[in-house]
Amino acid sequence: MATVLYFARLGEQLKTSSEELSLDEMGTVGKLVDHLQDRGEPWSSEFESGRILVAINQEMSDFDSAISDSDEIAFFPPVTGG
Amino acid sequence: MSKISVQEQDFDVSRELRAICNGRTDIGATVSFVGLVRDMNLDDSVAGMTLQHYPGMTDKALQKIVSEASQRWEVQDATLIHRVGELRPADQIVLVCIASSHRHDAFEACSFIMDYLKTRAPFWKKEQLKDGSSRWVDARESDGHAAGRWEK
């Protein structure tokens, strides 16, 4: 099972900050996002914006990156620290 | 060598600057930057803000930014402190201290670290406004441009 995390505005809109997911055939971040969007609203529009960033095992990655069930995958809006 | 801290507590700039020099005689310059909470954003009065972060990733991301600065410039030591949790106007949010043989390296490294932190470290601000509402702060395009200039 992969751990999937949602931060800041994204977590608030989705009303969840983390879940455990079996990735099955979802070998890339993009495939996982397709799966999440298939859940309907608010998932489909939140991931539609094209402004969501992804980190795999705490390293910035992109939607083409490969993922497996042992990974921690985090989705979040552009960062606003400093 | 460098000190990285993500914390709720405030920090003391002069103490951090003394610590970074720590009796050394080979440091020619220190540069420090402090970011503060403003009481105004996008024409609205800000009463306070909450800083959220991604605990597993923040330290790693900050470490990576400081390492990259150390590879590009002569950095003898660096301190980077970022606060999280509840903050009010005039509170200190972030501190960068750089010690170097030369001022040019210290200024550049400090500026680079702030520009990269603004676009790569997983922190998010949520503002509470004086009218009682709250909103997540949007990333600024100008921060992306500021970070981009170091890639030229």
C-alpha cells in the first residue's frame, strides 16, 4: 500500500490529508491522478487545475515519475513559505 | 556544518550570528535575512497566519537548498530557521545567516537560499483577515521569476 498525502488548500478541499492506496496498475503519478479524478468532485477539478505539485518519498517529482506500493506520494499546491 | 531548524519558537538574530562565527577568525562577512509577517496583503488587513509544512520533507528540502548554495559560493557556515504554526503581524518567520570569507559570496548565497526556499520548500501560509475570514496564500509568479534567474 502506498501512502498518499494531501497538503494545505488541496487537503482542505478534498477533506482528507492522507490515505493508504493499493496502486495496482498505476505505475506513474499521472495514472494515479487519473484514478483520483475518476472519483468525481471535488477530486476531478482539484487535480484539473494543472497547479498541483507532487513529491515522491519527500523529493520533488513530476507526473511522469514512476511509483510503487512502498512509496509516500504527496500532492500539494505551489509552496508559499519564507 | 550548517544548522537547519523548523520550529514554532521565535529566534534571536544576534545570538544566531554570534553562533555562526563561534570564535572563528577566518570569516570576513556575515549576511543575515529576516522575513516578517506583514499586516497587509493584497489590500486586506491581516490579523495573523498559520504556517503549515510537510514535516517529512521540509528538513530535506532546506538541507538541499543550503548544500546547493554552498556548492555555488564560498559558504563557511550557514543557519536557516523557518517557523511554523500560528504567527501574528511583526513576528519573525524566517532567518538565513551566511558566513563567508567575502561579502559577495555571502550576499549571493543568502539571496539564492531565499529565492529557492520560496519556490521549493514545502511550506504553505493561511492568512486570517481582520474581518474574521481566512484564505490560503497563492504562490506569486514573481517568486518563480526570482528563483529562475539563478538558472541562467
